[in-house]
Amino acid sequence: ALEVFALINRSQKDWQYLVVGKGEGDYLKKLKYFAKSLGLGKKIKFWGYVSEKKKFELLARSHVMINTSVREGWGLVNIEANSVGTPVVAYNVAGCKDSVSEGKSGFLCKMGDINSFSELAIVLSDNLDRFSFLSQKWASRFDWKISTQKSTNFIGSLVGKNLS
């Protein structure tokens, strides 16, 4: 993600980058050093661990979410970003390819292709009104109550009971 930010920073000098997550041990220290070596020192803010409320606040004020995960269980954070109108760029990997609607809620790119990744982030930002609307529309398809009911019905069908 830091390399993606550095590429974006070459043409988008007014962008600020937010990194959320606690990191383990010396990892955060190494990330901060790497960010500084890429010339991102004053352009990046490391938030560390944040509450759910703060996470959604940060997602809502962001123009694009960068998800460089190489594997996701499903990619819930992508839907969370979309729910507040923030489109996503992610690698085309398990979980992300299920939670990002290509060309609507964001874009998927080949794993490791940071040039495409950075270019797609700029496209999303340059067309934010359109992608923000489409992201929220995509995210509105997902509902915990409906998902819970479907899961309960499915499990009930396997055990031969109505679990509702």
C-alpha cells in the first residue's frame, strides 16, 4: 500500500494517506520508516487501532480505500467502505473479488501490480460522485438480518429443523 501511495503521490500532490490497524511488534515502526523513505512522511497518518465508530468516520471522509490484502475471508471492509460511499481498489483475490463489484463499487487488479493499482485509485477519485453512488448502491444489497435468516434457514434444512 505504501508503494501504491508513493506512485499516486507523484501526480496527486494534495492527497493524504490514512493507515488504520494496530500492527504487531516492530512492524509499525518499520512501516513508518519505509513511508518516510518513500517521501510520504508528512502525507501519511498512522491511526493504529480505532473503534468501529472511528473506522466508519475515517472511511466516510476517504475518497478511495486501498485494500492490498492478498487474501480475504470475504472482504467485509470493502462493503463497509462502500456503505459510506467510498469506492475500493483491491487485488483480484479470494474474498475481494466477491466483495468488490468491478467497475461499480471499485476496481480489482492483478496481485502485485502497483502501477495499475495506483492508476485505478486515481480513476475512482476523479469520478468520485459516480463511484460513491454506485458503491452505496452495491453495499445496500447486503444486510445482516437477511444474511442471518438465510444462514439459519440453510442450516435448518441440513438438520431437518426450522431454526427461525
